[in-house]
Amino acid sequence: MTATDPAPDVAAAWGPSEVPTTALLTDQYELTMVRAALRAGTANRRCVFELFARRLPGGRRYGVVAGVGRALRALRHFRFDDESLAFLRDREVVDQAMADWLADFRFSGDIWGYPEGEIYFPGSPIVIVESSFGEAVILETLLLSIYNHDSAIASAASRMTAMAGDRPCIEMGSRRTHELAAVAAARAAYVAGFASTSNLEAGRRYGVPTRGTAAHAFTLLHNNEREAFAAQIAELGEGTTLLVDTYDVFEAVKIGVDLTDGRLGAIRLDSGDLGLLAAQVRELLDSLGATQTKIVVTSDLDEFTLAALSGAPVDSYGIGTALVTGSGHPTCEFVYKLVARTESDEVDAPLLAVAKKSVNKISVGGRKYALRRLSEDGMAVAEIIDVGVAPRGDSNDRPLLVQLVAGGKIIGDESLEVMRERHVRSRAELPLEALKMSRGEPVIETLFAGTGGDVRNPYRTEPSDELCAAGSVGDAIAGPTREL
């Protein structure tokens, strides 16, 4: 077992230590809907729900799917125990019939989705849940909260690692967000290419490599930098990283080099004009013979700063606040919508497509399938979504949906290394425009097939009178009672 690939039995054992049950990480109206559906006799109707984004955060050219593994883990522990049921009954959220239904709750349906680390675009069917209405709707809040958070972090992290190139990025945002969100953020950042995290719980829970040495407080604890550095080196070795900007940067660098006879592992810069300072420190280190000593920079970095530092002699970056807040976009605005249902509980009853027509909040009905259309040289040119049947692709086109849960059994578990490798491959398929830091449209178009040809993504042009009117794309692809 490697540090980044925990054994499946260990990973499963970690789950209960997060929360005793994930069932109450749920909005109340999920339960009241099921309660009413049980009374109406519609709770067992076969349904298809879809988790997707109508748009990318403003100016972003692509998004990254993350949180799949966490969602599967949460599903594994989605149980209404005695304490949860007592709480719900005391608050009169459920009646006895509903409590009995919840006590026996075990998700028994199927879930398909984009695998973790994959790229997504507006309209991409990131998660598809097929089961009874009661089983599917009750998962809405849990799935949205995980996917919205983790994908926002991964999308920001991907832009950062793209700008960093071969220079490693360290996640250092724990003190800038909720304590449990910090753990999830570290995991999501690692999926999108970060090399390590400062968060120890992310290391324990998910196997993310951890890093850390000392802060300014350690220097201030001692009478001077020589005493502080000597103590750190004595304990952590000459390969440690010294924080050199507590007092005078250049004097601190000289002290660190002197104490290690030029074998110092790295120095960290946490303030000032980082590009200029890194150049000056590199020149000083080389003049002192410390040519192998690396330079790490921190201090409110984001993808734009990293792009600006691309020409500076920097070896790695430590990134905190911007990362754990999604670099200005802390959510992906994913929604979870019913897109197909039956009209009875019969096993072979046909699925009927259903869709919203609300202004600014339309949806496209029907069970979706997706592939990424690639050019002859392997570059992504379009996201192809079809309704009811899988779209036809060329030999080099790539299906995007994989089965995550089959008949209630979780089958989509993967190691973080597999997710990381997938992300690298998926991002490499994108046109170069995807890596521009200027604001722009999604780098490839999403096309909905199903009306005799490819149709432009309706989510790209809303709110449009054309799309909201009768005969619109939403109606043509999946009207409210179209049989699939």
C-alpha cells in the first residue's frame, strides 16, 4: 500500500469516523417529499435524476469533476439509525409510516456518472441516478453538497497546476475554511494535480501526501534566526525548508546556507514582490554555492499569480485561500433534476421524459448518454449528449459515463492515483485555449443529439424566448410526456 493508495478495507473503515451516519446531511424537504409521495402511492415510481451544471462559473473555460469517491463513501453510510429517527419523529418531520420506511432504507438503484478527475462542460450529465423516486430524491442534498464543493476546488486547482507546469503545488488552505471542508479540499486539489497538503487529516483519511516545516512563530520563539534555524535543522535535517522573511531575507538565506555548508534543502518566501525577490535570492544562493537549494513561495497565490511567476526562478508553490474558496467560485452551481419517470409502479412501465421550462432554469428531459468527440489528432472538439440511447462516435471518440453503483452495490471505487492520471489525460485533450487565464466561453461546445442532428446546448443561450417557447430545443429533445 502506498501513501496515496489506501487499501479498500482501510478506506471503508475510515468512513464511520467521519460521521456516524450521513443521512441527516439532508434538507428537510427531501423527506417531506418522500412522505407525501408515500401517502400518494408515487414513491416507488421508477425515476431518473440528473446532476449537471447549466453553465460554468463566469469566464471559466472548463470544469473538473471531483467528489465522486467521497459521494460513494457517503452513500455507503447513508443509514437512518435510531438516534436519527428519534430526532425526526420528535421534530414531526416524519410520521410513523415514514419512520418505518427510513429505518429500512438502503439505496438499491443504479448510479452512473463522470469518473473523478474528468473534465465537464455546461449540460454534461455528471451524475445519473436511476431508482425509485423515494430512493433517488432523498440523495439530492448529499450529492449536491459534495459535488458542488469538491468540483469547485478541483476546477480551481486544475487552473493552478496548469499554470504551475512542472513546479509542485502544496495545498495550505486549512486555516482559511471550515475544518472538514479543508480535508475535502485537500483531497480535491490532489486529484487535480497538487502534490501534497499541509492537512494531516487529509493524509490519514485519504492518503494525500503531507508536508510542513515551520512558521514565523518558530523563528520568533528564539533569540535570533541562527538559533531558530539551527534547532530546525538539528531535528528535521539539512533538507528542510527555512522560512527566511521574518526579518532580513538575505541575511537569513546566508545563515541557512552557512549552517548546512550549502546543502540546505529549500527556503520559503512569504511576502514582498515574490518574482523579484525570488530572482535576487536565486542569485545569492548560487553565489554562495547552494545551487541545489530550492525556492518555495507562498502568500495569497492564485492561478493568475502563478502565471505571472512562470518566468521567475521558483521551484514550488504553497497555495491556501484562493484554492479552498474555488478561486472566487466556491460552488459549481450544480443542480439535481428529475428528467424521466414512469406513470406506474410496474417494472416494465415506460419512462417518460420530464423537463422544467422555468425562465433561466430550464432542464432537458430524458435519460442522458455522453461522449467526448475527438479530432483525428486526439483533441477534444465537442461534448455530445444524447437522450435515450448512447450517441454514435468514431473509434477515437470517448464515452464519458461509467457505472458507479449497480443494484445498490458500489462498484466505482478507485484510488486517487487513477483519478490524478485521468485528470492529466483529460486536460491534455483540451485545445490550448482552455489554459488561457483571460475570461472566455467553454473551450468546446456541448451538443445535444436527438432531433435528427446535433443541437446546440440549450443551457448556453438561456434565458432565450426561443428556448422557452413551444417547439424549443427542450421540448423537441424531451417534452414533458415523451416516451423514451
